[in-house]
Amino acid sequence: MQLSRPQPDLDIDYSEVKGKTYSCIDNCALCCLCQPELLPDEATRFRGNPVLAEGVAERHISPEVKGTAIKLKGAHGACHFLESRRCRIYDLRPHFCRLFPVNVFVGWRIQLLANLSCRGMGLPGSSLEDEARRIVARYGRADLCSQLELAKKVFTEFVRNCRDTGVAQSFSSVRNAADSLMDELTDEVGLSRILTFAEHGRTRLNASPVDIAKLVRRSDAVADIQERALMDGAELFDLPDLSLLPIYIDEKMVWEIFELKDKHIVGYVLNEDGTTEEFTRIDPNDVELMPIDEAGRSMLGEYLSTVNSRDCFLGHAAYLSDIDDYEFNFGQTYLGAIANNALDLWWRSSFIAKLNGREELGTKEIRNGIVFFDMDLLDLPTIGAFI
Ligand code: SF4
Ligand code: SF4
């Protein structure tokens, strides 16, 4: 009798979902504004059923997504199958709808992530880790192994390119450097130093995290953070199509989108059918980064630590290195990416707080900022893949 060789355990990281609970909020349906793609076998199943076939779109709103997806009502409203914020085909809904609020990223290992734009996150209810384990079991080992093998090749090639061009830094070293710079990442002068370093500094190969952090602290704080936040913030809403604008769900479960129009940020309530109603109009120059109180800063730091441990974010910095032709040391690129995202989140938190008549950011305002931001962070281009 031939004995089969024992298979090594798959490297799966559940640390982000561990200990978290969530509960789906009636009347939220934020997930149903993210156009779901259909896997090839689902596309066949949907096309073969007259009711489901009605909802199949020719292409996804995002030009980067190839393949079949479900239509959005009015081209930028909710999913075709949503009715009064309830799914009409709940038992038949596709794979991507079944994942929310968990994301599965495959890089050099498999990592389970919590989508922190979900307002149900942290409410008493189901264990997110149990849900994540159920999701992993549904894929089956063979599927996960083959996806992992493909993604590992991409990461290996990235590391080889970094070495060949002399810009390599170990992943753990850049993450440790970011962790040791958490105070700077949540502070105006600190952010300015990191961004100045990211744009002008140079790190020797294999510099330790301590050395990288020292280099950052020695950098001049030249980058004008308020100015940059304003430019990036306004740019965020300067998109040609309503379907591409970032979506915010407020505390009363109202869906909101914002568009840069006639030099103003115009806020609209988004209805299920894709119609919109203007509810505010703000001069972007009136939105400044607000001071953050101690508890808010601690929440912001905690969130940025989560971002720092996400493999998809590291894959995003790798993507940036690649499009920059490996011009900068990977440590610089990585710290620049995390600082830019910290600034984006701070600006979004300030923007929403301004809409709510606030002048300082505490935990509630930072939480609102995270709700507005995390879904977009998880959608950044990356190497590796969400499956
Ligand atoms: S975002 Fe969260 S609370 Fe809202 S519908 Fe999706 S899972 Fe439920
Ligand atoms: S199929 Fe159902 S669960 Fe999925 S996005 Fe559409 S309405 Fe929501």
C-alpha cells in the first residue's frame, strides 16, 4: 500500500479577525453598492436562469475588473437585486456577496481581513473569526493551494526585482519602521517629516527599522500637510462618473456620495435606484485637518497598525514600486504610502466632522472616517489577489 505524503498546513493568518464580532444591520445594505463580480460558474448559472439573467451586466463599472458582474440600478445605484434594502435573491447570491464583511487576500500567505467600513463591525453578534474559517473551508484546499502558488510567484518576482535594482528592504523591516513611527503618522509635523523623507530620502539596503525611523525623524518637515490634504481631498471627488465616487454611509444608514463640481464639493444622498438629491455644498478650502483628541489619536494609531499588518497594503506599496520602476528604496515607498493614506483618512474624518458641525476629532469622528475610508483602502491596486 502506498502512503500519501502528509500535506503541509496552509499558511493562513486570522489575526485581524480574531476576537472581533459583528452583526449585520437591518436597512444598511452598504455591501450592495459594491458591484459584485460573478465567478465563471456563477455567470453560467445566472445566464441560465431568466430571473437572474436580467441582472447580469456586460461589464463591471471598474475598467480594471474583467469578466461578468451584476448590474447597478441607474448605472450607479444599488445592485439590480436589491429592493427596499433587501436582497431579492438572498439564497442564490454570488460568492462575493457571501464574503462581506470579510475579505480574503492571497499574497505570500492567505490573510483574512475585516472590512471596517461595515457599521455592524464590533456590534455583539457573530464571531468574525468563525465566519472567516467557514469561508476558508468553502474554498477547498486544492483551490487555495493553486491561488497561493500563483500569488507567491508574483511576490517572489517583486522581491527579485527589488534586489536586482538595489532597492530591497525586508517586509518585516519596513513594517517595524512604520510601527515605530506611529506617533509621527498621527501628527501633522510627523506626517510632514515622513512625506519629506519618502520623496527625498535615501535608505541604505538592509537598514534596520531603528535606522529608518531615525532618518525620518532627522528629515526636515518640508511637506505642507494642510495644502496636500486639501489637494488630495478635492481630487478624491473629482471623478468623471458618479459610480466611481467614494461612498459614505452615515450613522442613520443614509448613503452619501460627494462630487467636485463648480469648485465646490457637492454632497448627494444616493437612492437605491441611482437617483440623487443634493444636500450640501462646501468650498473645499473650508475643510481643514481638525485637531484630534487623545482617544481619537489612539484609535487612529490602532487603525494604522491594522493597515500596516495587511498584506494587501504591502502589496499596494509593491505595486507603487513597480509603477515607479523601482526608483526608490522600498522602505521609502512603503512609508510614503502609509503616510499618504493616514493623511487621506485624517482629511476624510475632518470632512465628515465638518458636515456634522464638529471642530475636533474624537473616537466617533475617527470611526466615521474609517467607515468612509476602509472600503477604498481595501480596493487599492495591489500585487497578489482578493479571492
Ligand atoms: S456593511 Fe455590514 S452591516 Fe451593512 S449590510 Fe453589509 S454586512 Fe451588513
Ligand atoms: S445579489 Fe443580493 S446580496 Fe449581492 S449585492 Fe445584490 S442585492 Fe446585495
